Amino acid sequence: MSSSNGHDSSMQALLAALEAATSGPSPADRFNIDREGPAKRAVKLKALQQRFQKLNEYCDEAAAEIRASLERAPPR
């Protein structure tokens, strides 16, 4: 009978270890990637790229106007 008690306790320990190991998130859940996140970031990055392009064009135009006005100004 003592051998069956030892067997039962080791089986219970094994079951407890198995339950503890499986009680956390599954590997699929741990490595689940938010598929919408990258798409949303891509849209935001595209909008920022367009905004920076417009700002760059504005700065280029302003610099060209300043250069032109300096060339027209009479020397002092």
C-alpha cells in the first residue's frame, strides 16, 4: 500500500506541475501580434511624410524668395 501512496502523491505532483505550466498564456497568445497596429502606424507615418514634404517645399520656396530679395537689394 505504501507504493500506491507514493505513486498517488507523485501523480498529484505531476498533475499540479502540468496545471501550473498550462495555466499561463498559451504560446499562440504570447506571440500573437496585433495586426492592426502596424497598419495604423503606416497610415500615421504616411501622413507625417506628406506633412514634412509640404513643410520642406514651403521652406524651399521661402529660401528662394529670400535669395531673390537679397539679389535685388541695392548694396549699401
